[in-house]
Amino acid sequence: MTGPTRWWWIRHAPAQYHDGRVYGSSIDVDVDTTDPGPFRALAQHLPKDAVLVQSALRRTQQTAAAICAQGFQPALSRIAETMGELNFGDWQGMTYADLHKISGGHPVWFTPLDAVPPGGESFLQMRTRVLSAIEALTEEFAGRDIVSVSHGGPIRAAIGHALGLTPERSVHFRIDNLSLTRTDYRQAADGEKGTWHVGCVNKRTEELAQP
């Protein structure tokens, strides 16, 4: 029987010179990798021979490169555009306050979860996209470790999926930059649909450094 497929989710490093705008999936910004400490803590904690999955955006790729520079050596690397952050369409680049006004707002998320920006996608549509990618990668790399350097939206969707939560509850998780989240998929012995388990959520690098 194949062992568990373990997902190690890392949110990208903080964006440089963040100015309070929504970047989404099309505004490509650099991240701050000047302090090697957090990247070293992640590199020492991550498994060997893992599959590295990154989105097509610089903020995940620069974060992954900084972790690799501190000793993490994946067995192979994959760029997965389907794992990108939510596409805010014409609303990308707006301030949080302006986005809240134009979309109708939400208590903890940027917009109502079903709001579709012109030329963009809703959280619900992003969730469907990301979960399809997770299912495909879990099947392709069954029994392996998958390190996904990702974004806040997709990680929240993955946690909610693993716990069987509604999308509305999924967005209430806090996901800090450079935090680690673990979700494991265990295939059923009889070949039926397996189960998801959550190992940790939003574990910060200073916690990883503890013995």
C-alpha cells in the first residue's frame, strides 16, 4: 500500500516595499530574502527528495530559491500555473480599502467569495482551480513529499478542503508569510477514496527552529 502523500505548504516571503495594494496573480513583485534565518529554518525542516511546486509568480520562485540556497535540495521542481494566487482582474492594484468598497466587502477576505472581478475570478473559482491541481499532483506523486511554495488564497483553500469546511469557513485561517502548513493524504486500504489529515497550520519559522 502506498504511504501518505505529504503536502508541505509555505506562503511566500513578504513583498518588498508593500504599499497596501492587492497584487493577486498578475502584479509580479519581488520579495524580501535579505534575512537568511527563516529560510534556513525551513530548509532544515523540509524533507529530502521532495517535489517542489511553485506558482508562476516571482514571489514564490524567489522564496523557493532562498530556501534552496540554505540547503533544501528537492528531487525535482515544477512550475504549476494552476496553483497561482487569485486573479483579481481589473481590481488588481487597488488598495484594500477601495477593493472593499467596489466589491461589497467581506469580514475577513478581500471580497465576497462569489464576487467575480471584471477579467478575473472569484475565490470560489480559484478554489475549484486549486483543488483540481492538488488532486492531480497528489495522484501523480502518490506517496511522496510535495513542498508547495504558494500564496495565502490557495493555502486557505487546501486547509478547508482537508478539513471538509465550507469555503466561507476556509478563509478564516491566518496564513503568515513564510509560515508552514501540513496536509497529508492517506489512501484507503481497499482502494476507495482516502482521507486528508492536517499536521499543522501557520507554523512560523521561529517555532521550527526550536529543538
